[in-house]
Amino acid sequence: MRNGKSWRKSRPDYPGGVIGIYDNRNKTADRFTIVMEPFDFEGRFYFPTLHTSETPGSPYSVTSYTEYDYRPTRVKGEVVINWKELPQQVQDYVNRSLKEE
């Protein structure tokens, strides 16, 4: 919970700080989209979002970080997945990212 507001998670098994996980089933190199709880900056909420392949941090992976001024939702071709469906490397990367906030 940030700024006294509770954000609805797409799945109840997500760890604190994560509100959405989407999988495009290998349609692009950045297969997974992980949406974090937003932060307030000058009265506007921004949603930190991680886009990554199955092996974030490796030399052959694709990983990018974006902040949206709206809550990203799944797009055509993506499915909402549970936390345990993420590869362990992605879970570890997200957990490290959450600790760095």
C-alpha cells in the first residue's frame, strides 16, 4: 500500500508491490509485463512497469523499465498469470527491484 491507498491486484498471490502480471506467450522478446503499485509524484500517480524476457539481467535478455501515468492492463494476445507461473529468474529480479525502491 502506497500513499494510504490500496491497489487492487489482478491475482491474490502477487507479492506486495505487484498489482499485475501479463504474459504474451512468446510473441515478443519482452514476454512478461509486471506492473508495480504506483507512486505519487506532484499529485499524479505513476505505475512502474517492468517488461522482460525469461532471463532478466542476462546478456541475451530484453529488460526495460517504464513508468506510465495510467495503470497498464493486458493487451490483445496477453493473459493474466499467477506469480508462480513466472520463471524463478523473473521472480528473483522483481523481488530485487521491489527491495531497491
